[in-house]
Amino acid sequence: MSQLRLLPSWLGAQASRLLAAHGVQRFSWYSRSSGPPATFPSSKVGGGSSYMEEMYFAWLENPQSVHKSWDSFFRKASEEASYGPAQPRPLSVVPESRPAVLSRTKTSKLVEDHLAVQSLIRAYQIRGHHVAQLDPLGILDADLDSFVPSDLITTIDKLAFYDLREADLDKEFQLPTTTFIGGSENTLSLREIIRRLENTYCQHIGLEFMFINDVEQCQWIRQKFETPGVMQFSSEEKRTLLARLVRSMRFEDFLARKWSSEKRFGLEGCEVMIPALKTIIDKSSEMGIENVILGMPHRGRLNVLANVIRKDLEQIFCQFDPKLEAADEGSGDVKYHLGMYHERINRVTNRNITLSLVANPSHLEAVDPVVQGKTKAEQFYRGDAQGKKVMSILVHGDAAFAGQGVVYETFHLSDLPSYTTNGTVHVVVNNQIGFTTDPRMARSSPYPTDVARVVNAPIFHVNADDPEAVMYVCSVAAEWRNTFNKDVVVDLVCYRRRGHNEMDEPMFTQPLMYKQIHRQVPVLKKYADKLIAEGTVTLQEFEEEIAKYDRICEEAFGRSKDKKILHIKHWLDSPWPGLSRILRGRADMTRKRTVDWALAEYMAFGSLLKEGIHVRLSGQDVERGTFSHRHHVLHDQEVDRRTCVPMNHLWPHQAPYTVCNSSLSEYGVLGFELGYAMASPNALVLWEAQFGDFHNTAQCIIDQFISTGQAKWVRHNGVVLLLPHGMEGMGPEHSSARPERFLQMSNDDSDAYPAFTQDFEVRQLYDCNWIVVNCSTPASYFHVLRRQILLPFRKPLIIFTPKSLLRHPEAKSSFDQMVSGTSFQRVIPEDGAAAQAPGQVRRLIFCTGKVYYDLVKERSSQGLDEQVAITRLEQISPFPFDLIKREAEKYPGAELVWCQEEHKNMGYYDYISPRFMTILGRARPIWYVGRDPAAAPATGNRNTHLVSLKKFLDTAFNLQAFEGKTF
């Protein structure tokens, strides 16, 4: 029988079935262990036996025509069959009657065994982390349900999964190219293969990376962790690591001794995080990074400030003094929320490094997009498009990392062109029980890794009780980020020696865990004993290192007693050193010297760009504009994806303009833009909501950062929020930007009668926490955008932008209202017939925004132009007391009315009413006209909308509406 006819049985029926059952495809095959496909020589044949035949035929003709793994396999199979080395030869010279070249039984077994070993190696690469020894307490399995994958050789009997026997353990096997466990060796015994795989994947490091769809990146990780002897440290490196552990642990001990009853959210149980962060910074500095921006929750923040950022210890210690007086304006914040900015020399690389720790509220992950935005801005201003000079590190708690949606939103920004920061190192402080104190509420797995898979970020789990493993993992993580410009997660599996805070008793709900924690030897003692035993340091040297740092702390504590005033500015994290018909329509307007909303915005941006001010506009569909009005990116109508941004081609030496459509996120993207605006005062950074209603999903950023950032952290920020707003019958989710919420959080005093000094307008702006405007003309919009940059300080600006006014024929402005010498008008007074004879005016209506045009139209239709005056508030907060007083006094015989299109319990009335009373001395009432109170901000029924509109317009111009009523 021909040797070729015997090939299927010769290769082994079972091996053929194995390949066929797992769907052999072109370029790939699946092993018995599930997982991504391994790369193999190409074949157009789907069946396993046909695939093997094709490989064997090709090898016989030319061994160079097949993948080298198949060449090696066929040669070795022939040699081990004891018939001598097989020589590839043309098929035509193979005699049909020649005895089989290989023993069918032996060869079949050999093929199966080699395939099995390759499957085994792959199983460890995919699932080895499930049985890694990651818990420093030794009481929990890697997964809380004690799941152990069946394809990992945890016991001898599991060899049967691969049809292997104990007798096969000492057989030599050819290693595939997808592993580096052999080092310089090409073959290893099965026993040694398993041992090396266990050392790599099942000890104190657990790796998740096989889901990454890039072969080069997978190979890079394999080489970093599988190569024998790769995790070696010099004596000097070990001594540095010990010294860093001493500082980390003794800092916590010092705080515990001095302020035992104070909340400080210490790092006990994960002191290794300090040398971990310093290792990431060291490696990054070595690879060229000059600026590192960190974000983290409160746990361990004081330690990071002291031992990573290098904040003066006395400035930290004095924060515990309850008698410390604040020297700066604002409320300040608790010490474990504060940030810091510091430039210093990295002692390992002897290079300059700038470190920023961004201030963060108690909302654990809220700072994530802020850090990314600040990082992006720093990269932009340095011209660091590839992220080779500036990078970010984010520290997470395990439960927050897995459960907080903003983490996912931030990850989703990582590959978006105008948002990418070219990779972030994420460090998860994994307490294993999460934030909750109830074990029933703890997550089913301590590995918060699903979020990382979204962006193909590898996850490196490491037992925090093994400092050298932690250091190696962190060094590799930093190298990964700076090699591939991609995110990476380092999961420090540790424990929390105390409860959620120092006042919390965790034994109530976690008795088993905390009994073990109380018995646990601290990592510093374990590592010191190890180094002393191996002769790297002596006991005396170790004790001297402890005494040295204790002395530093005591001396700083002594100096801290002399500090009587808290300077919040010392805690700054970001200091500032001193197409179509649309285009034809714009051309027509410029010839007529008029502008609509879109053109006014264009001119504001363009004029700032000419003056060297960088402008960045971000949000959902901002390039075109939600209402198809902006069109700042022009698309070639014939060539796909060919675009032009005309704004970047206005002037010879202009500043750059960035306009970018964001992901479908408000929380993450607004946080990002806030961070971007932190980096420099010389930029106009704007975020536009698709509809103003949608800002409520970013409420945390608004409440914790934008409204209160200056008061808490003396952090000035000029970010601009563009919030489309207006009642137009579009339903409760597409109508209201909730102005009442912003006004409620405005800090100007409604009951304080102001002193009208010469600089009253600027002083108001300086003292407020943010500026709230609702412009009724394109000229107002133009000026308020420019004023945002021209002011000598920075405040957040909230603009309720229009929808229908974008194309309203009356909502246009003249060039004359925007030329040199003109400025933003906080109040636009009546300039029609009523203003000519104010003594004859019976009613003065105050309003803001779009409703002005409804009022003007209704007044004209009723012929009341001389009897009713209408005054517009363009700036609502801070409240223009001086101009309102002037308008009210101008019409002494007129009823005063506030008219708004929003419901009475929403909008502006609750804000303006007490301020009117203050400025009028309560001598005249300010009547309300508008929609009645309601739960929902708007109706979705067009007819209902129009009926309610007509109702309040009728009231506005019914001059007897308030007769006989008391205010």
C-alpha cells in the first residue's frame, strides 16, 4: 500500500479527530483548551486530516515550504521512530512497497503528545492566573468559588486530560515558538515544562493577556515573564526597594502613633504601593518621560504625597492641627483629598521629572477622566503627539474599578483620536473584599479585569507580599506603556489592615479574614528578614534605615507645630505661569455685515486663534453641531474620509483649533475636558452637551469639581459648558439644561445689598464660583466667549445655548455690535418705543434667552409697544444688581414682571426673586409669569406645549392680571 494512502492512519485517527473537532481554519487551529487561536501555517482545508496531509506532502517536497514548527515536528518524529533521520524527497521517488518509514503506533502517539503539550502550554498562558498564589493571607483561592481549570496540571491524574501518563513526564518535547520557557533550549522534558509554566503563571504573579489580538504584543509579554531567570535584582536594587518600604510603612506607623483617633485612610496592608509607583516612575523616566500625572482615591494619598510626590512632611502633619487657620479664600478640603505639583530630580535616573497628583473628591473614580484630560493637554502644549514625554498613572480601588461606570467611560476614550493619552498605567489596590464591609456584598471575583479587556489592556496580578515580584511587574507595565502606547493594569492583591477608615471595626463583618490579618507578619519584616538571610543587608543597616526615617518624621513634626496658617495654594495640582448652502449663507451674511449664532461662534474662535489662544471644542457631534448648524469640519463629497478644518487655516501664525466628536459619554468626557482646561489658562476649552438635559449624567463632575473646585482646592478653571436649552415641545429629555441647579449652586448672596464700586462688574466675577449666562443674541455669545479669555482670572462659564434661535430670522447681530469698542452686555435694556417715554410704561418685563422673541412678537400683535418694556438678562449669575436697579428706577410707574418659559419650580425665578427684593428694598413686587409648577421639565405633546405658551403670554400682556393681588 502506498505510504501516502496510509497517511491518515499513520498520523493517528485520534489526532485527526482532535484537529477536526476544533475547527481547523486557515491560519489557525483551536486546542483542546479554549482560547484565542494560535498562529499556524496557512491551509485552505478545513478538516484536520486533510490539513496534516497537506503539511506532510509539502514537507516531503520541500521542508522550507512549511512553518518551521512543522518541519521540526516531522524531523523529530522520524528520528524518535528509530529508523534514522527522515530525509525530505520528491514524492515520485517514494517507493510504494517500502515498509512504513515510521511505526504507526509510536508516531501516532508522538503526534498526539506534541499537540497535547502545545495545548497544555497554551492552557497555562490563558488560565494559569486562576491558580496563582496571589492572596497574601493564604485564605482565599484566586476565585472565591475555588474554581480550578481542568486543563491545568495541579495533580498527576490531570495528565489524563491530555491523554498523557506519568511515564511521559521525563520524555523530551519540542517547544513551540509561542513560548519562551526553554530559554536557549529547544526541547524540555514534560516535567520541566510543567515546572517552568507553574513558576511563571502560578506563583506570585498571575497574567491575563491572551485575549489581546496582536501576536507581537502577546509574544512580548511571554518573553518578559517566561524567560528563565528574567526576574533578577542587583543588591543595590534590593536595598533601594527595602528603603522605600521602610519609608512607606514607617510613615503610616508615625501617623498612627501621633493621631490614632484621626481618619487618615492609611495604606496599611498595601505599603508596597509606594515602591510600586516609584518603580513605574523610574522606568518611565528611563524611557524618556518627563511629566507624570497621577489620580487616586483617598486611601494612601497622604503616603503618596509624602513619599512619591515628595510633599514637605511638615505641611502634611500640620493638616492634622484643628486650630490651623486658612490663609486663602474658599472652604478648603480634607487632607486626604488634596493634590500637589512638584518638580524634582529622579534619583534613580538623575533626570528631571514633574509629578502632579490631582485633587479628588470622595467620589472614588471621578478623577479618572480629569487626569486624562490634563494629560492630553500637557501632551498637546509640549507637542508630544506620541505620549513620549507625558503620561498618566491612575490608582483604583478594586470594587470601584469594577463597579464605577466612569472607569469604563475613561477606558473608552483611550483610543479616540482627540482624547487618547497614548496609554495609562492603572494600579488597582485590591483589598479582596471591596469597599463594602458585608462579605455577602463582595464581588464574586477579586479580579476587576473585564473593563481592561475593552481596550486590549493586559492585566498583571501580583501578590503584594512579594515586593520583588511587584517591582518586576511594575517595571514591565511601565515598559509596556512606553513601548506600545497602550493601557496596562497592575492588580496589587493585598489586604486592608484596618477597616474602611481608622475608626471602623472590620471584625464585625469579616471575622475570619481579620483574625488572619492580625496574625499577618508585615511585608517590611518579611522582606528585611529575606535580605538579611541572603546577606544583602545587615540587621544593623536595616535598623539604621528605620531610625533615619523616624528621625526625619519627628523633625518635620516639630516644625509643623510652628505653622499657624494653612496655605491651600501650596496644594495646587496645576499651577499656571503668569460646502454647501451653509457656507454660501455665511458669505451672504458677511456681505450684509450680519451674523447668526454659528457665524458669531466662528468669529469668536477665529479672533482668539489669531491672538494665539488655543481653542478646543468637544462633545457628541460637535464637528457638525447637533442641530447641523456648525460645520467646522468639511467633508469631501467625492473622496471618503477626506476632511478639512478651515479654522486651522485662517492666519499665518495662529494657534491650533481642535474640534472633536466625543464618545457617547458625558461623565467621562466632561471630566476629561475639565482636566484639559487645568493645564493652561491660555486656552478656551469648551464641552457641548448634545442636549442640555444630558449634563445630569456628568453631575458628579459639575458638583465636585466645577462648582466647588476653587473653594476646595484653590484651583481656577475656565472650562466652558455649552448646554442647549429651550422649551419647544420636544419632551422632558430634550428641553431643559436645568438652570435652577446651576443657579442654586451659585455663591452670590441674595440678601446682601452690594456696594457699587467702579470695579463692581469685575469684582463680582472674581468672587463668584462660576458664571451663568443665557444669551439672546449672537453678539452676546461672541463677546462672552472672548471675555472668558480676556478676564485676568479664570472661572467656569455655563452657557444655556439656543436651539430654534440658531435659525431664527430675528436672532441676528450686526458687525457694529462686535467691532472694537463693544463688549458683553450683562443686561440688554428696552430700546424701542417704550424706552422713549418710560413714564408712560405700565409694565416692565424682565426675561432671559429665547422667550424674549416670543414676548416681542406677542407685544407687537397686541399693540402694546409703548406700554410694555422688555429687558433681557444676558448674565444671570453673578446677578447684575447695578443694572437691574437702573432699569427698575427708569420705569418708576411700571409693574415689574419676571417672565420665563420654564415651570415655576424650575428655571430662574427662585434665584432672581430674592435678589430683586434686595435691590428694590422690598418696595415693589416682582410678579411671576410662566408655566405652572410641574414634576417634568417639559411636555412632549406639541399642542399642550403651544397651549401653555399662549397661556403665559396672555398673562404677560394682561395689564390687569395682578390687580388686587398681594405679593
